[in-house]
Amino acid sequence: MPFPSSQIQSFARQLLTSVACTSHPVQTYPNTDGFSVLHDLNLIHTDLKPENILLVGNSYQTFTYNRQIPSSSTTTQRVARQRRVLLDTEIRLIDFGSATFDDEYHSSVVSTRHYRAPEIILNLGWSYPCDIWSIGCILVEFFTGDALFQTHDNLEHLAMMESVCSSKLETKLVRQVQNSGRGSNGNQAAKSVSAHCLILLCSLYVGTSLGVTSLITPITRQPKLPRSTSRP
């Protein structure tokens, strides 16, 4: 059963605040003060997915629903009689075993398939935006109750991305894939792929009513500072 829109907005604010840079403090969560734990430290999680997001509390209240619920399928309609609503939306992010500093070695393939960014599939190199893409896929899944990209094939995955975002991959990126061998994490063109597609993805599926795109836009425009190499 998908989460209510107001609770998805709460999850989105917590995820974007803890992972990516925000341009203003998030007053709802005073302990964050607008500080991003991961990306401000030049650290990329690389494996964001629902399984790595834990609820602090599992208490809920049951309400009568009796209506059609959101779905990623256009052929299957689902109806629920009751709906369980969390009493507390506070979450914790876990599993930093694959986390990577931006200036250190990047393996060619990261992220779980369903939440993998297009630049990783295209082997163009990856950086902070791959985390933001994963968050976008997670939020859509929270809204529909289904994984957005249910495939294990690269070509099909890219085709599904084009269909969801209603936008073809840029010609210059296709040429870059054809003309280069293995990607580089310093590739600036690659870093813009997730940022551009994610805003479209959240606008089309989750909707601007959740206030998600207003949070993402400043994140995708904010530059990163070099990580200090000094040790305490």
C-alpha cells in the first residue's frame, strides 16, 4: 500500500537533507540545520534503495479508505478498503558499505539495478547526482507501491527511462559513449544526466504538489568543494 503524499514529502525532505546539499535549513527537522551529512563530506552513498531506509518507529493508525490506490501499471487497478498511516515518519539511512569519496577510485558499476542512474548504465562516469537519481526512484516507488524500473537489461532500462521522462537521451551523450571506452568520474556531461532527468521524473510521477522538485533544483545546481586531505 503506497504512503500518503504528506508522508512521502516528509521522507523526501529527510533524504534530500541528509544526502544532498540544500540551499536553506529544513525547519521541520531542527537537528539537520540544512547541513547535508553525505555530499557535504564529498561522500557518495551509491546504494540508496528502500531496503536501506529504516523507520524509527513502526506505530500506525488504520483508516477506512475504500478507493483506488496509485499504481505504476496502466492495466492493473487496485482498490483498498483500509489504509495504515504511520504516526511517525522519522527515518534512518543505513548501509554505507559501498560509500565512496568523490576524489577516490570509482568502480564502473554501482547502485542496485532498479535505482541505477543513466550515466552509470552508459558508463560515462558517476558522481553525486547518482544518489539523487536513486532518491527520485525511491520516492516514485513510495507513491505507487511498485519499483519504477523493473528490468535487468541495460537497453530496456534506458528505453524505460526515456519513456518515463518523455525525453530522448542527448545526441552528444550517445556520441560520447560511442567514442570513449570506460567512463571517468570527472566527466561533467555525465554529472548533468541524472539532475536533468530526475526533475522530469518527479514532476511527472510524484507531482509538484509534494514540494519535491523545489528541493531538487537548487541541489543539482550547487557546486562541490574539494575534500580536505588533512587528518586530525
